[in-house]
Amino acid sequence: MELTLQQISAMPEDSYIYVDVRSEIAYQHGHIANAVHWNGVDKITFPENKRIIVYCTYGENSIPLVGKLKKSGYDAYNLSGGYREWLVHNSEELSDEEINRYDRQIILPQVGSDGQRKLKNAKVLIIGAGGLGSPAALYLAGAGIGTIGIMDADTVSISNLQRQIIHNTENVNQNKAESAKLALQKLNNKITVNAYSYFLTAENAEEIINKYDFIIDAADNFETKFLINDVCVLQKKPFCYAGVMRFEGQVMTYVPGKYPCYRCIFEEIPESGTVTNCSQAGIIGAVAGIIGSIQALEAIKYILGIGELLIGKMFIIDGLSMETRIARFAVKNKNCKVCGEKPLIKNIKDNAEKYAVNVCKL
Ligand SMILES: [Zn+2]
């Protein structure tokens, strides 16, 4: 009734066929070569002269279907360990250890081994290793993003630890990017982590952002947020913006194309001193945790090409009332200085003084 991969490998290749009984979407995201898909219900005729080897994800749900095929007169068997077992033995780019490590997401139909390879080949830059960057970086490292850049010039202080969970008491006085790198490599030594122990500036932004596929704006000041936006728009790079204050958070994703950018909505860097900053307003760490986690999720969805991104819409949460809403920005702002009809910002370095940071530290 059940065959192992070893037993199957001893059989002539033209003597059997694989039948995949997982969901259609799981099948589409990766299956055993030449396997046919069957939903277990529809009438389908299999070749009578071949052995039918049925598999599901772990090799258990397929057992009743093997019985069903046997009753119909087929020489049917169950694949021991299912698709998961086959993956371990047949995934060229992913090691056994990687398959084990990412098991809970590889079995998701929307991820599969193909998706895991996409994550492994992806490069994500996180600008800011603070309240937002901490959860974003940890979840992206956990998910197996192959290359993570983490950027921050600050040093860890004891008052950071209430929300900046990638650091710990032992890292106080250490550079945040370096401290974050240590934590990420402890979590996952299969990935590459590049630490940038300085701030993003008009001078270095284009060169660094250009090396990555997706950018996470986990910065705490408007100058850096506008700099990230303007460089990403000019370089046609997708990025995820977020902001948190007190019990509230908001997050939005930009991808090049018809949807609005951060500057379309916020227009100009506020005058210094006109907007309350975080050290004055305060923040609950868990709120930064929620929003930073959403940023990681947006990056993962973008890389996998699944689901709906927060493009043209901003997700807003009030952590006190637990009210959430989506603010929609269906079209670009035609007066936007970087992506509007008559863009004025064409060169970042020429406007360097505008992006110079003189605000608080989150
Ligand atoms: Zn714009």
C-alpha cells in the first residue's frame, strides 16, 4: 500500500506515474516532475498499465484516496512521507537543513520550494535597526531572505530595549547595525547579513539602495523617509514605508508604476520642530512590533508575487481601540515633486542639504 522513495527509485521510470492530490494552488507552486494533479473527486482516467503513486503534503491525507483508486482497479500506492519527503531528497538549491528550517512555510501552497528559492535569492535592505527594523529584520531572517542589509549609525542604549527587540542588554553601547547583525546570524546562519554602521545620506543612498530588491523604511525621521522615497522612485525600487507613534501605526507599500509614492501623500519634509517626534510623544513597543511585522510580510509577499500589497492604500491601526482602517490613495498626486507630471527632483546629490537629518532618535 505504501512505497518509499528508495523503493520507487529501483522501479523502471516508465512503470509508474505520480498523482498529486494536494490543492491546485499547491501543485502550481511546485510538484514532483511529471506528476498529474487530481482533486480526489473528479472522474479521471489513469493509465491502467502503470503503477499509480499518490502523494499529499506529508503522506497521510492521500491514504484514503489510494484505497479509492484500488477499489477502481488501479495498482495504487501511497508515497511514504509525501511531497515533503520528496522535497528533502530532490531540492537542488535547498539543503535538507533548509527544508527542515523553512518547513512550515514551504508546505504553504503559496510558497512551496519555488517560493523558498525566491526568498533565498532575494536581497532586502532595512534602513533603521530600531522599533520597526527589529521585528522586520528578525522575521525576514527567519523566513530565509538570502541577503539582508541592515543600516543604523546609532548605538544601543538601555532606553531602546523597551521596543527594539533585536538588541539586548549585553549590546548596550554597541552600534545598532552590528548588534542586529549578530542577532540575525544567531537566528539564521544560512543567510548573508550586511551591516551598515552609518546613516543613509544623499551621498550614499543611491549606491546602497541599488544593491537590493526591496527596501524597508524603518527610519525614525522625515528627512530619511523622504530620501528613501525619492531614491526608490527614481531607481524604480519597491519599498515599504511605516510610521508609529504612541499607540498608533501606519504602513504603506510603493511599487514603481501608477500608484502614489510617500511624497504624493506627505508632499514636503516638515519644518524641524513643527511635528511631535517620538521621544517626546512616546511609543508602545508592541505597536512598533505589529507594524514592523507587517513590513516584513509586505516584503515576503512582494518577493513571492502573492497576495495583495498595500499599494495605493495605507493600513492604519489604533492599538488602544483596536480600530483598523485602510486609507485609499487611488491615484498619484500630479503635483508630486518626484513622480508628478512635472517632477522637480531629478538628482538626489544636488539636493543633499534638504535630506540632512536634524531630528530625534526613535
Ligand atoms: Zn509621488
